[in-house]
Amino acid sequence: MTKSRGSLIVLSGFAGVGKGTVLKSLFETKEGYAYSVSATTRDPRPGEVDGVHYFFVTKERFEEMIAKEELLEHACYVGNYYGTPKAYVDKKLEEGFDVILEIEVQGALAIKEKVPEAVLIYMLPPSAEALKDRLTGRGTETEEVIMKRLKRACEEAKGAEQYDYIIVNDDADECALELNTLIRAQRLRAKSNLPFIRKIRNDLKHITEEGE
Amino acid sequence: MTKSRGSLIVLSGFAGVGKGTVLKSLFETKEGYAYSVSATTRDPRPGEVDGVHYFFVTKERFEEMIAKEELLEHACYVGNYYGTPKAYVDKKLEEGFDVILEIEVQGALAIKEKVPEAVLIYMLPPSAEALKDRLTGRGTETEEVIMKRLKRACEEAKGAEQYDYIIVNDDADECALELNTLIRAQRLRAKSNLPFIRKIRNDLKHITEEGE
């Protein structure tokens, strides 16, 4: 097979499920992955680099990106825009990277509508109790905040049913390996390999025509 | 996750691509797979066991199976019926086996229509030349027969585009491992895990309601 275009992977999951730790493990142990870089209108924080952590743009520029359909999805939080620039994702996919986009359910489903070949993966805890324990174990949140997060998780879980795959995070390193397997399997999708199928077909045609 | 229902895997590929060798390697090295057993009206050959190699049935019984929609697909070759009994496949899937059904393009697409969650995998040679070499290397076929097979492969290749995945058989053992990875990844499909997603959701609901 020729080196194929990468897959667009949209990863979602409850707050506290451990997406960050799993992705850290994945990026540290496996090659060929790229993060999607979001565009935002919020100010850079100390240490944040334009084009690495975010593409920092003005409100005018962001609204132009919306109007020109340069974004795969966008949302507004606390008065600032956040969005996924199509051009950057496309470039990385074309280079053969599997591009990981960490985003919530609404944005994920919006992307699936625009990019049907995007692969939506929802990360779940092994159980509801495990999620509660993990949030409690952090020791940084009040009982009230934890309950609010669990309630939100409960609402979000319905969206998971519309995803392509679910993945259970019991151990971060194992989950990263499973995620890698799942993402690599996407390279085998027939739709991603039409040029290869067609080449074999043409070559078979030539061989049999020569044989006549 | 609870032990889930297996996946129905439909495997196709050109004559000579090496499906048999790959499946032999898969079944010898991995657990949890079952072959689909076909029903047929042809007579048993010496050594063939009813219910193992085929379900041997009369023409009347076979036509009853068609009428009662007890078959996932069926076809007629050289005056005999061949078909895939739904009940047997269902039983094996329910027991948690991944069921492998080796069948040609027409039958595969018919199954996909009836069982949308079936996973269609097309096995391809690394190149058209490699397929020709493999057929020639057998030394059992005349040039004319080989050309006929290559021509048929060329026609069939178009169907491969409608499959879910393609898999390239360069080395049978490696291909079996890749096939195993691909099939196991299907266990993570969200649609196969709705009970697990719903259980977490319900448990989250109970936890947050108790917390109020």
C-alpha cells in the first residue's frame, strides 16, 4: 500500500476520565500522531506559543474564518471564540499524520457531519464509581463541584452512543496502546485505499490484455 | 465492559490471494473465532461431517429455508444451493465468538444489507504481479486458466471498494495478526456497547441523585 493519508480522530470523554494522561502516553510511545491546533480569540497565557498551543487571532479574523468556512467547528466560551482550522488539519492528514482532536460532544458531532470519514472515539471510565473516585482523589474539588461534574457526565453520556467507538480507560498506558491499535486499524478502511484498489485493478487489466 | 456479542466478519478476496492460509494461521494462533457453517444441497464428500463442514439438507428443506428467511444469503452453483444459516451464526455471535464467513462479493453485499453491523473485509495481494506469480507458482494451472482468474479478479476488484476494510496479504502470519487486530477493534464500536454506556449513565444518575 502507498503511504496513505492519516485519519482525523476526534476524542471526547468526561472531565476526569484521563484523556490527557492517555494522550501523553500515546504521543510519548508512538510515532505518526499530531495534535490539531485550535484557533482562539483569547489572549495568550505566559509560555503559550502561536501556532503551537493555539493560533491566536483577532475577533475580526475569527469571524472571517467562520464566514469563509475555514473552520471544522467552532464554539464560544466565556466571551471567546475557539475553533478548529480546516487547513491545518488537512495539511497534517496529507502529510500522513493521524490527527487527534480533543473536543466535546457537540463539536464532535458537528465535525462528523462535515467530515464523515472522521473517527469519533469516546473515552469512558471503567465504571461510574471509578469516575467519582478519580474526581474525589484529586483532592482539589469540593463535593459540590464533583457532583456537578458527575451530573454533566451523565448528560454527556447520551452523546457517546452516537460515536463510532468507545474506549475504556482503566490503565492509561494500556488504554493508549488500545487507542493506537484502534486508530491504526482505520488505515485499512477501504475508503482510505481506493487508489490502491484501483491500481491493482488497472494492473490486472493490463496483464490480462497483454496475455491476449 | 461486559463480555460482548462477537462480530460477524465477512471475508472475501481473489482466488489465489491466500485467504485459506491466513485463516488457518488466525485460527491456530488466536482464540475466540468460529467459522460460519454453510447449508448446501450437494452430497457430502468422503470425510465431510454434517454440521462441521456443511449442513447437508435436501432441496425441499433448502427452499423452505429461503422462504422462511432463515438464510443470510444464498446462491446456486452447478445446480446446488449454498447458503448461510442465520440461526447458527447468531448462536455463535451470542456466545461471544467472532464469526468468519468466507464468501464472494455478491453474497457479502447481500449480507451487509441484512446485517448492517457485519464487517466486510477484502483481502488483496500486495500487487497484481504478486497475484499472477502466486497463481503461476502453484504450477497446477494452464496459462489460459490463470488469465481467466486474473480477469475475474479484475472484475471483482470493483466490489472491494464497497467493503469496510481491505487487508493486504504479503505474509500470511503477519496478515493473520493484522486481521486479528482489525477484528478485535470492532469490539470497541459504540453500537456494540450500548448496554455498557447506558449502565454508566444510570449509575451516574443514581450517584448524583443520592448526593442531593
